[in-house]
Amino acid sequence: MGVILFQNAQPKEWYMRGGLVENLGPMLLMNSLGQTLMPMFEMNYWMSHFYRRKLTSEKIAQINDTITSCVGKKDPESAEKLKQVKAQVQEWKTHFAPEVMDQPRRFAIALQICFCCIFFTPVV
């Protein structure tokens, strides 16, 4: 934002071809739409789609059977199986968990858009 304003510092350059107004339109559009819509895509969640597809009802039933058969037993083999299943369940949880919303960043983006529009509306 500051670079565009510095390049077109003189008011006579604002409305010329390649001037301030022509450069501000795409910048304000990208800031308002691009940054606002980006959290909707949740790239990590979509990238985990292939892992989530591998979890079937049969796999869940197998995990449940392993847990019910190993709970309460004291032998090391059952404890190891239970430990492996718990690690597997934790891995599945990470693939199904949505991204954490970064509220301070979203608020900063909203303020940036607001101040850009307030500052440049008289020019446009």
C-alpha cells in the first residue's frame, strides 16, 4: 500500500493510466476478498481428505474390537496393542480436526481493509 502511494505521490499521477487509482483497485479487491475468504478453504483439512477416506466402518469396528479385547488385560502384548491403537486414534483425530481460527489475525485483516477503504475512498 505504501509503495503504491509513494510511486504515485503527486495528485496529477493519481488518475493517469497506470496511476494510483488503477493500482489501488486490484489491491483493495485482493485485500478484501482474498484475505477474507482464505480461512474458508482450510487447506490442511482439504489435504487430509485422502487420509479421512481411508477410515471406513470396518476400520472403526476393528479398532473398537481391539480396544474392547485389550482393556483390562495386564499382559504386555495387550498393552502394546492398546498403545498402538491409541496412537492410531490420535492420528485419525488430527486428520478430522478443523483448523484453529486465528481471531487476532482475522481482526487485523478486518481493520486493514477498513483503514484502506477509509484512506483511499476519497481518491477513488
